[in-house]
Amino acid sequence: MFRKSHLPSRRLRVALACLLCGVSSAALHAADDIPWPQWRGPDGQGHAPAARHLPITWSETENVAWKTPLPGRGWSSPVVDERHVWLTTAVEREATAEEKSRRPDEPSGGQPRNIAGGLSLRALGVDRDSGRVVHDVELFTIDDPQPIHALNSFASPSPVLAGGHLYCHFGDFGTACVETATGRIAWANRELRLDHMNGPGSTPIVWNDLVIVNCDGTDVQFVAALDAATGRLAWKTPRSGPLRENPDLKKAYSTPLIVRQGDQEVLVSPGADWLYGYDPETGAERWRMSYGELGFSVIPRPVAAHGLVFMSTSFNQPRLLAVRLAADGTGAEIVWQETKGAPSMPSPLVVGDELIMVGDKGVATCLDAKTGRLVWSQRLGGNFSSSPLYADGRIYVGNRDGDTFVISAGPTCRLEATNHLDGRIFATPAAVGDALFLRTDEALYRIANETAAMTDAPVSPSVLPSGQRPGPLRPVARRQATVNESTRSMVIPPLTW
């Protein structure tokens, strides 16, 4: 394990750097004050506890407060602060015939890939009320980038908000920090190099003063932490579990989760064939647990409930594992497992005593989270990459055809609505106040009931008396189902390759 010297201590260095660049080290603990700081919400597990009065039905002409076309392409999920919705995107330059010949689109794994000649990797800040793009920040320009899987994008890892900053990760292509108030780049780092084979996928997390990310390539496998204030490498820990010889079976794309194990916090981090527990402060490995069978290209993020951690092993045959962490912090063991309906890409969701998982091919399955007993199973239809969201008493999940299914949470499956938007859905929506922020491959939408679409900046319904709507109403025409004209006319700086 690599670890930077702590003389002077990293916390002292962070505090000094924060004073110099305007970042508050204490503010990095304040993610709870941000409405939607990370992929899958405040707890990172698909829950929107403060969302109320969300719409059940919508379309291109119903309950759309605004729709903003987005430049480039990216599957990253939106994160939301008090003023903006933030996303990342990749503007691609088409590869020439010569560039394509150097990178065949059929790797040894036999999976089709997309090849780009160059990339402009960007952070986008969209005004929550109007849908106007107010920040379009180029973070990296990449020549001759690694190819990606046909189902992936060059901007799939989701950004994270903390302490007035946006942390954007693009895997091997780099990690950057943006000041949310100004759009200024605070730092950029390209030290975390690896061969993804199918493109980047792991989303970072922010814990205290660290930006932590899984880096599991075909060539190297490690977990690393960057100093949130400076971008410098704080620690880097190689994966220790033995892997198969085939490089294709060594890679993974999952996102870690911080949970309590006994009296301490542990970074639970899935890799190929192994689940690891690390000290998030130092990167020291505390334990590792074998999946028992082949598990690679792991994509879903774990969730935790009832003293268990739930994760999927993805490929080739996905298995949903319920894992109990030892109270003394020294290990973990599989308590139960399920193969039928287990997802390769969407992350699981726990609501009360029920665990819900949506398989890649469109079958939703509900299990008793404590025992693994089947509660219900329902075919939704379509193919899925997006993860389910629990908000306002319902489960929202979108497929790659642009359909979002709204399901009543509980011991029986009741499909309340199926809502279609133009484009494909790979990102997981954010639920803030009375609105859903939903990204397709073409646009970002604010989905809200028609009266909500006419109000001023959203007020958290949780502070209002029951049944009272946020207000006041503006005396303006409804903006539903319209494309933001200011966005259409916005001039995006030309690319330089």
C-alpha cells in the first residue's frame, strides 16, 4: 500500500490549502446540507427522504417544467445543490479511418466498442428553476482515448458535491474539482491510470477530506484517495486478492460505500472476485471476502440495511449476495444469495424489510432483505442500466428505451404508471423537493406537477403543513414541454484538438 507522508498532517495541509483556495475543510462534512450530493442520493443508496408531491405521470407534453438539450454524450447521473443541477458530458471527435485501424472495435473479450478520435470532457451546471445552462466547463481534452463499450459513455461516472465544490471523475482520463459558485477549476489530476477495456464506470465518493475511487482495470487494480482540497494523492492501495489470468476477468466498475462495522467506519469496495473492507482514512485493508465463484465487471453499488451489505457480482452469472460484516471489524461472510433476477448493471434498493432489484432484461424482483425469500416478481419490459429510486412512497426506475416505471413500494407489486420520454435512459434520476431531475441521452428534464412547474425556487415540502403546496405562484405562462430557448442560442466554445 502506498501512503503519502503525513508530516505535516494531511488534515493540517488540507486546512491550509482550504484557506488559500477558498475551500472549507469543515464544509466537506456538510454533504447533508446539499439536496442531492451524489449518485443515488444523500445516503448513496437510492433514497430521497425529503421528496414530496412528486408526479406519477409525465410525457414530452405533460408535467415537464423544462427540458434542456445537452451537448455531447454521458450517462452520469445528475447531482443537485441549492441553485444548480450538475452533470458531466463528453463531446467526441469522430475517429479517422487511421485512428480506428489502430484500435479495433472488437477486443479480446468479444464486446463491441465505440472509438473516438478525441474528447472534450466537461462539467455542466444547469439552473434549477429555468433549465438554462450557466456553467459549461471544459476539464480535460483527450487525444486518442481508450475505446468504450457500445453501452458505455466517456462520461459515465457521476460527479459528487461537497463543500461548494463539484468533484468529477472520468476514470483513466482524469479527476477534477470545480468551484460551484464560479465554475472555476480548482485542480485536476491524471495520476490514476488504468486500462478500462470498456471505458470508465466507477463513481467517486467524498469522505471527510478525501475523494475515494475504485480503479479496477485489466492491467492494474487498486483503490485510491485524493486530497479533496488539492487533488494530490493521499493514499493508494493495490487489490490483494488473487485473480484469474485472463485480463478481461480482472476489471470492475463499481462504486464503494462507507458503512459502520462495529465501532468504526469501513470502506466497502467490490472488485473482481473479491469484496474488500478498507480503512477510509489510510487505505489500509482490513479484510477481504471471496465471492466463491467468478464475478467480474462488477457495476452495481452495494447497499446496506439490517446489518447486511447487499451487492451483485455482475458477470458472467450475476448473484445477489447478502453479506454480514463481522462486528469486530476483521471480516465478512455471505449469509444468503440469489441468482434469479440478479442485476449486472442496476444497483439494488432496500425499502423497509424488502430488497428490490431490477434485472438488466427488465424483471423487477422483491426479496425479504433478511432471509432472501421471494416476495414478488414482475416483468417491466425493456433493458435496464439505471438504478431504482425510492421517493415519496414509490419506486422510480427507467429503461434504455426512455420508459420510466412508477411502482408502489410494499409487499405487493402495483405498477402505477409507465412514462415515456424521447431518448434513452442510462442515468439514475434525482428527486429534490417536488421535482424529479431526469437525464436521457439527449436532454435533462425537470419533471414536476403542473402547478409546481409555475412556482418560484422549490421549497422543501417537508417544512410545509400537510397538503400545502410550495408557492407563491408566478403570474407567467406555463413552461411545460418546451425547450429552453436560451439554451438553444447558447454559444459553446469551439473544441481544440
